[in-house]
Amino acid sequence: MSDQSAAADVDVDLRQLFASLARNWLRVLVITLLVTGLAFAFAWLATPHYKATTQLKIQLSESAYTRPAGTNEDDKPVLDAEGVATEVQVISSSDILKQVAADLKLGDKPEFNYALGMSPVTRLLVIAGLKSDPEEIPLEERVLTKMRDKLNVYGVEKTRVIAVEFSSEDPQLAADIPNAIAKAYLAYQADAKTKSNAAATAFLGPEIDDLQKQVRDAEAKVAAFRSAQSDLLMGGNNSVLATQQLSELSTELSRVRASRASAEATAERVRQALQNGGSLDAVPEVLSSDLIQRLRERQIELRTNIADLSTTLLDNHPRLRAMRSQLADLDGQIRNEAQKIMRGLLTQAQTAQARENQLISDVNKLKAASSRAGEEQVQLDALQREANVRRQQLESYMASFREVSSRKNYLPVDASVFSEARVPSEPYFPKLVPIVGAALVGSLLLMSVITLLQELFSGRAMRPAPGARFERIEQVAMSAMSAPVVHPEPAPEVVEVDDQPTTVESELVPEPEPAPSVLEGAAAAGSEPQAEPVRSSLGEIDVEKAAEKLIASGAARAIFVSPEGDEAAASAVLVAREVSDAGLRVLLLDLTASGAASRPMLDSGLFPGITNLLASEAQFSDVIHADLYSDCHVVPVGTADPVRAMRAADRLPIIMQSLTTAYDLVIVECGPADAQGISRLVGDSTEVFMSMLQADDEVAQAAVELIESGYPDLTLVTPIGHETPGNPVPGRRSAA
């Protein structure tokens, strides 16, 4: 079977395909010239349109001499892409367009007021009610609609430039309108700033007057509070006098306490030295006394003299004794002087104690006074802060008011026109050469493609693949029959074999010799000894030849009629599998009553199928199933009510068209149907086959009826000699 599938494959003959252009050159040329002529007439007769553009630069144009105080060039805001887009919307706003339309009186021009230039045909349509009356639309709206159709405002990419583009039939208007729109936009910006300044002046004036009064009142409250409270007299360092005095007394108290503590400590050391008989030299206050220092010097001198005389005199010498007596008197004088110093220190400590007590009393009084002064200072600070805030706000408002007042006659606009629209000398539409050239090239290409597709879909550009072979169908004489047989004229069929055309004659039945009747044949058979009987033929072909014929002809549909019943339906199954093995997408549609064609492919008759699709119980994806023994697809009879499904039989042509679009070949097994029954299934590129098992009168009569009913190219095919996968369907007449 693989050899047969390979032999049945086909290729596209490019030489034959492109030769169709040479055969149909006259039609291609005529249509191309016709389309080109129409394009030339359109471009020649079309109303010319002119286009002009005005460009604006969006930037802050503040002068260095008029810039508000405290600002510089870096303080100005940067206009980003969103800001430019906003200005684009402002330029194309209805208010600006209305102003331009009124200034240029565009409502009086038929180009913008289409109610003025209505043709008689249009007026008749309006009168008949077939078209809306343009005069029912307000004039302003009509003009704005036309202006928006012709206007194009856009921001130039990566710049702060806005282009105002306008097209018109009048070149002067094409330049005047964008220039007028730009001027109206600049005037709108200046007017907006004027209104903003006026609103600021109207707001700041009353506010300044009110703030001046509030500042005066706040400062008066501060002065009254300060003068009414004497305790809030201010001293040095901008502090309250009571607080400053408290600080000074606290410092003096600390000093007195330190002095008292020092005197008491010194007196205590002197007392301990006197009581314990210790040396008074360790007390700095005793040593600092001038008298004690002189006594110490005299005492040292006497000790020196005693030491000198002791070397020459005895201890009881009157002179030594006198000197020792003087030394003892000096020690007594020193101790007496030390006691005096101690008493002086105690007196100093007592004096410091009294001073300390006095300072403590004064500090306590000043604490109460400072506390009261602190509370009053808080109130005073609050009043002062309020007065300062009012004054600062007043100064800010007054500075702004002066700036606004000074800019009444100078209002810089944040945009400027740097390129005005000029009157165009040439129209931008229509361009004669591009339109005619595009029409010529486009129509030529389109007609060439259409011609190639027609040649491709007709099948004339198809040829067998290399190695494909189509053998000549042998003519077999038909056996005698009682019913008359109509013999169609044989039509030669050209098939390419090894790139050489070969003529194959395929005819339903060859011209036979006059045959005797069935009875005469029976008598002759009884009178003469017969050899092994030979099965007669009606010129049928086998499954391989039928598949090759379908592939070579490029048929999209194949209708199989089986007058002998279910067993003959095997031809459709075998042909479908043969074509599928050749690489084509094939679908078998089973229209028999018993499902004779689909059951051997699915091994079941319980799948949804064509009756479910006709009854709207399923979709295409639900009824298409895969053959268990090949790559072919199958649509079985289905499980829906046949009576209900046949009510929608008119949908069969639509279903067939959809299936032929999705598949290369759709094979329909109709069972023992007649010509009227298959009429809904026949379309373009359709081959009609009759499946037969043996050549009897019933098959011949059915073939004659189909031929006489308009199917002269009927082909008989037999499944004999092939094995069908799956269980065969018994019964010859079950499909009836």
C-alpha cells in the first residue's frame, strides 16, 4: 500500500502554473489598464487640497529684568511631555476654534458649511427622508466638525515644539487658519495670565488691609501687656529683671556658703592643733599672720643663740637660762596669737552664716517673683509671636501685591511662534504619479495572484510526483442484461507518467456486441457444456484506481452510491484510507441508515455524528473522530433522532462546504441513494462513484438512472480483492 500511496502523490507544476499568466495576459492587461485609467481619472478630477503648518515653541519667556526678586533662571519650571500634550489639547479646544471660525467667517464658505453646497441629488435625498438634513445641525457645530477633520495638532517628538497643521481646498485658507489658531492660542494664554493677575490683585488688596489692622492690634496688645506688668522689666541678656536678680543672688549665696565652710574648716584645724599640742605650721592661715611670722623668726634666732652658747657655757648659766625663758615666752605668744586667729575665723564663719541666711531669704522672695514673671512672660511671648506672624504675612502679601501690580502691563506668554504657515504653491493631494503608479502596480499584482490561484485551485497545475504511475484502465465487456444500458461517450483523460502525457480512456461501459436476453443466455447455457463461469463486468475499477483518480483530478468531494447495500459501502472506506495514506487530509461522512461505513472504522456505532450535528446537539469537534486503522477521519451516523435530524437536511450543503474547507477531500457514503438524494451533496470538483460487488441488473439500472439524471462521468468501483480492517457489516440490503 505504501507504493500505491507514493504513486498517488502529486506536486505543483510551476511551469504550468506560471504559463497561465501568458495564456490570460489579455485579461490581466485589460483589467490593469482599466483600474489605472480609473485611478488617473480620479487623480485628475479630484479637488486639490493644500496643507500648511505653523510651529510654536513652548518655553518660559521671562526677561531677566522683569523676573520676580529672589528667583533665577534655574527656578523656572521645566515643561515635560505631559505639559506639551496638555498644550496640544488647549490649542485644539473648541473655544479657540470657535474664535478662529468667527474671525475668518468660515461659516460662509461651502467647504466648512456643507449645507451651502448641497447637490440636487443630496437635496432630493433630504426631502425624501433618506438622509438627515444638515441644516438641522447648528452652524457652529458643522463648522467645528469640518475644522477638526482638517486640523492636526501634534507635538514634535523629543522637543517642546507644537505643530499646527491644516488642510483646505483654498491655499490661502490653508495658511491663514493655522496662523490664526496660533495667535488665538497666544491671546488665550495672555488673557489667562491677565485674569490670574487681576484675581490675585483683587484677593491681595483686602487681605493686606485686614492684615495691617491685625498687626496693629497684636502689637498694641504686646505693648499694653508689657507696660501694665512692672515685673516684666527687661534686664541684660534680654531677660526679665527678677530672673536676672535671682541668678545673681544664687551666685552670691553659693560664694558665701563656700566662704563660711572654708572659715569653719580652718578654725576647726586650728582648735585641734591647740588642743592636741600639735604644730601650728600646718595651718596656712596661722603661717600667713605677720606677727606669728616675726615671733617665729625671733624663736629661731633664740634657738640659734642658745645652741651657740651651749658650746661654751653650762646649762645653768644665767644667760642660757634667760634665753630659754625668752623662748618659752615666744611659744606662749604664738599660741595666743593662734587662738586669736581661730576666734577671728569663727567670727568670720558666723558672719558668713548670717549673710547666707539673708541671701536665702532674698532668693526665696525672688523665686516667687520669677515664677510670676515667667507666667507673664509666656503670655507676652505668645502675643509677640502672633504679632510677628501677622507682620511676616503682611510683608509677604505686600511684596506679592507690589510684584503683581508692577506686571499689569507686562505679561510674558510661555509660547512663541517661530515658524508661520506660508501659502502652499502645490497641493498635497492628489499626487497624480504616485496614485496612478500604485494603481498600475497593485492591479497588476492582484490580477497575477488571482490568475495563479485560479490555475492552482482548478487542478490544471498539479502533476504526479516523481515515480507516480497511472496504468491504463482495462475495458471489460459487460454481461448480458435485460434492462437497456446507456453507453456514454468515452472521454479521454490525460495523465502525466514520468513527465510524459499519456491518454487513458475511462468509460463506464464499452460498446458491446448485441447481447441475448437472460432467457436466451440460460437456454444456451443448458444446451452447451460450459467451463468455469466467468463473472461479468460493467467496466468497474478497483480501489487503487479510484484513489489515483481522485488524487489526480484534485477533487474536493467524492460521492459514493451503494445500490447493493451495506457490504458495498466498503469501497468508500477503502478509498478513503488509500487517499489518506497518500498524505492528504481525508474525511469520510457516513449517511447510511445503519452506519455501514463508519462502524468498521470506529468498532462502534454509539459515537455522535451527522444526525447530532443536524439536530444541533453537537458541534463539529464533537462529531469528527479518527479512524482506528488509518489517518483518515470519519463522521458517523450519530445517535440523534433521524426524523428530527432530517428536518434540518437543508443544512447539508453548508456542512459540506465547511468540511471541504477544512479537508483536502471529503468522501460521502450515501448507501442506495438516487440522483435526487445526492443533489444536496454535489458541488464544485465533485466525483460520483457507484460501489458494486457483482454486475447484476439492479446495479446496471441504478447506474443508468444516475447517468440520465445528470451524472455522465459516473465511475463504478468494486472493493473485491481488498481486506477491510475490522468486522465486516453483514447483510446486503440493511442500508435500504
